[in-house]
Amino acid sequence: MDIPLPFAVYLVGGAVRDRLLGRSGGDRDYVVVGATPQALLDAGFKPVGKDFPVFLHPDTAAEYALARTERKQGHGYHGFAFHAAPEVTLEQDLARRDLTINAMAEDARGRVIDPYDGRRDLAARLLRHVSPAFVEDPVRLLRVARFAARFAPLGFRVADETMALMRQVVASGEADHLVSERVWVETRKALAEPRPSAFVRVLRDSGALARLFPEVDALYGVPQRAEYHPEIDSGAHLELVLDMAARLAPDNDRVGFAALTHDLGKALTPRAEWPRHVGHEQRGLAPLRALCARLRIGAEHADLAAAACRYHLDAHRALELRPGTLLRLLEKLDAMRRPQRLHEFLLVCEADARGRLGKDAAPYPQAARARAALAAAQSVSTAPLLAQGLQGPALGEALRAARCRAIAAACAASDATDAGSG
């Protein structure tokens, strides 16, 4: 960190934590101690942001923030007053951070400054709050849950005393002041982590899941048929599906969100019908729309989630579907124009099929059948039909019939191959 500045500069946060964990990558953020905004401007830094003084390095574009303290003066994420001044110390700046493992700094010589025992908690695999001020910012509920999703594979868990504070935030009503955009930003990040089930579990343990995602929380305690779902509980199934989706589609939060919401309809099944859930795929669309509207979720995520919710059972039956029914499924998914959407849809469906106790290594040949059907349908050319003088509805009917024949041939060839190899 060779920065010729007349004040102290420290690497902070995630970069220090990840280096100590032996992880590479990530952003490198810096804190400047003993400086004024004008001093950074004079050194060529470019100011960004309005809430507090953050600057971009003129050469590297890395973020440099003046050391600051904060004081709660209202509700929610924006209910803070920040104070940045040359007299604010590094320890005071680190004290306002959420977790001890994120409250470490490194000086220009590589020496770690760790006033809140972050290294101890790294070794103990604990997500622990820095100070009682943790309860002042409800976003920390989401951040702790997101870090749990990231570090659960390494054995991390939330410290008991931190979970107690998280429950206090929920009980106080402070979590109700979270803005929808921030909830979605943190959720998207969590769904792209390697163990997203930990995000859901931590929120549920704190009571925040019922406040922020009541449609998801309602799945817990709803039984399913044991012959199809040995895990029985719909919430337990959801957690398994989320983690399988993360395995099949790493870093893909679209697949993760569709996995999160694919079974919402099971929470609406009348108790008298338990453990069967006939029609849950159709019932799930209304709570999904409500969730997407509340969190202002974009069309790309919402459309894939709706497709997975509505048609995942059709995908599971792909080996049994007639060519015309397969083609209708492809049409409903708009797969001819958007093959990537079919690919992601099938990943969600495979995660659903394998996200069950004892089924994590099970094959999912239905995906190959659906992809083969799409390839067959796309191979049909309209040129011969146009040469016959067909147009309008007649052309559409002939094209559909040709695609059905192509799909039938592809399925027959696949079945013959499977029979021969068996």
C-alpha cells in the first residue's frame, strides 16, 4: 500500500478478513485518519456519495473514506448522523462496523490492527457483533444472515449474544423500517452465496423472516408426502433446494430466487388436504407476485420465478409428456426465443428434484429431454413450408406440426439409446 499521503491510511474490512482466511479477491477499501475532505481533494481524489465523505483514488479508483463516527437519530438505515473529522481515531471508525471479523484494519507495513478481537472470532468461526450499537441499524440483520450464507461452509455460526441482539431488533419493530430496495440488495447477494439456506435460517431464528418474507416463513411446519419428500417439512425442503441451486448454478441469484419461491403455494394448501398439495404450483403465483411487488424485484427475476413456480411439475414429468405437450411447455417458457431462460428454469427444477433427503446425487434426465426437445424444435426450418405457399394461421399450424414430429423423433432416438445402454 504505497500511498504518498501526509496522513495515515489503512486497508479495512473484508479485504483484511479474507486475507486472514486465505481467500482472494474482493474489494479493497481504505480508511483515512487525520485528514479533511479538502486534503484529499488537494491530493487529487474524487469525491463520491452524499451521505458521508468517500473518495476515489486518482489512479486505482479504490474507495477511501474519512474515519467517522455515527449517531442514531431516526429509524432505519438512513436514520444516522455521521461525523468525520481529523480527530476521529481508527478504533472509533472500526467500532461502528457490524461484525468483529469486519472490524479489522491493516497498516502500510501489513500489521493488523484488531481492537475488537476479530482474529479470535475468525479462529472460533463466530459471527459476533462489535458493540451494543449493533441494534441501531436493522440492515445488520440481513448482513449477518448474508455472511452466514457465505461462511457456513467454513463452519461459521452466529454468536448466541449476537442472535439475541438480532431478536431484539425484530421485537423493537426496527426491522419494519427496512426499505424494500435494501432488503432485495442483501437478499440477492445472499442467494449467490454457497449456502443460502443459512441466510433463511438465521433470519428465521431471529424472527426477521416472518417480517420480511412472510410468504417463505409460512412454509415451515407444512408437511409433504414422505414418499416424495423424506424431509417432510416444506421449509426443510426449501433449504435443501436453495443449497442445491447454489451447487448447480454458483453465483446465479436468478436461479436462487426462483428456488426460494418455487413452492410458496404449499403454504396455502388447506390443512384438510395435507400432506398432498394438489394445485400448489398455481396457488403460489399470488404470493410470489405480492413478494415481488413489495421488494420491487425486477422482471428478469420475477419472470423466471413465476415460470419455475407454475411449471416445475411439468418439467418433472418431461419423460412422460407427449411431443405436443413438450412443445407447449417450451412455448409457455418462451424457450424458442430465450433458450437461456429454459436453461435456468431446468436448473431450478433439478434443484427441486435433488433438494430432498437422500436425493442430492440423483440423476435428472428430464433436463436432457427438455433440452433435446428444444434443439429438435429449433432445427425445423420454415423455408419448405413457405415454399409450399403457406402463410398466416396455416403456416403456424404446419410449423407446429413439424416441430412436434421433430421432437417425437428426438425422444424416440433418446429412448432407444437409453434402452440399448440399459
